[in-house]
Amino acid sequence: MEDPSTQWQQSDLLGLFGGPAVPVGDRAAAGVHKGGVELPPLSSRTPGGGAPRCPDTLLILDTETTGLSPAEGQCIEVGAILFAVAPRAVLTQVSFLLPCERNPAEAINGIAASATRLSQPWQAALNCFQAMMEHCDAMLAHNAVFDRQWFSDAGGALGAIPRPWICSMDDIRWPQERLLKSNPSVRDLALAYGVPVWAAHRALTDCIYLAQVLERCDDLEQLLEAALEPRSLFRAQLSYSERHQAKNAGFRWNDPVQGAWTRRLSAREARALPFPVQLIEATAAGADSWPQSA
């Protein structure tokens, strides 16, 4: 469910809360390119503000499901890779099917419901996945808002995951020289890093693509630190004739707020924009908090 071009893309359904406008950033200090906002390094932030500490291990995750939400479907496949950041090493990987009676999304993910009901040790695989989760510092998924919803009380056999989540589509600001869109698909991300693409829409396959992208990132620690900065939902304050500025900066029209260009940004990113934005919903503290470096 990783490709934003498919009908199975899940929107981040956020509520509306009023907020102050953020002033226009200094164009000399930061600009906007096709991949989003070009920012100063984390080390240039105000003294005492601290910066997110880079996680030592990531659990790269992908799911395949029978619908868009737990209210209308279930998760039928989990793929996961435990990844050590500093050595760029794959430590453990697992993939398993969860039994289902029917799969209306078979045309998308290619998983026959009958295959999920074949004899297999999925309970043992689920235990392995849970052990991997307990060992990781943070979760990483492409379009994490979709995958995360299956790990809750409403997600069936999959319980909640008490770890910070990083979205490789929305939270990581991939280097400008990779010439990626602001919200790249897994396929485009893999190709940009020279990773061969041979299949799609199976959970472990997409995890392998992401792991191989991370292996090729010289600046991975900096990308992850920036991705873990708290983010809030902002609305671009632009006229119709200026809407291209929002699109070029990675804002989405009608997603998740109808009739608005919006994007989740850190306070640093919002200040760096060359146009004003309004805070719609602030990030809630709690489950996604992450230790700050001194």
C-alpha cells in the first residue's frame, strides 16, 4: 500500500484546529526546490533547543491489507526488516500471512484469500516480529499513516507499537540531487538510489527496497534526525495564482484538508518557507516523543 498513485493510498485524516500564521522565511537562508524545502543543518538551530537523537536500530515495516482501514478490512501480510543504522546492516527479516476469508484487494496485492488459510506457522512469525519490534528504537514505513493504523486495538491480531514512527514518504527530506518528488513512491525512491525494482505490492519486497536505499545513504543519520523532529499540519496561505509554490514545496491539495494546500512540517521547515503558512493541528506529545541530544 505504498504507492501514492493507487486507489489504495490512505489519507492522513487529521482534524482542524486554528493556529497562528508562520512568517515568511529568509530566501537567502533557505529555498524551495522540487523535492520540498531546503533547510539549514540541525546544528544551526537556536542554542539549547536540542536535536533529535538518531536511532541505532530501525524496524522497516510494510503491510498488505484487504481494505483501506480496519473498519472495512484487515491486515493479511506483514513484512519487516530489523536494520542497524551505523553499519548499514540488515540484522533480521520476517514475512508472514495472516488468515482471512476474502480479499477484495487481491487485484492490487496479488494475495489470494485461500493462500492465507494454508497451514503455516504465522503465530511463531508474529512472535518473531514482536521480538524485533521490542529491539528497535523506531519504526520506518513508506506512507506510515496507512501501516500504523493496523497496529492498534482495532487492528486485529496486531497490537499497538510503542515506538516513534518515521515515514520515508513524508518525514524524510531526501537529498535534492536525487531529483525526487516531495512524496516519492517506493519505486521512484529505489530507482533514485540505483536499487533494481523487480516486483511490487508484497510486504517484504518493499521493505527490501527501503533497506537497500538506507544502505546507500551516506547522510542517513542526519536524515533520520531531521525526520524525527516534531511535525504539525500547516496550511499554505497563497492565492490561486500562487498555488504552484505550495505544490513545489510538497503541499497536497485536498489531502487531508478539503479545499486547502497542506503539509506536515517541523517548526524549522515552516520558518524556512518563502511563503506564509497557518498552523492547523499541532503535534501531540506522547507516543512519538524521542530523546533529544544535548
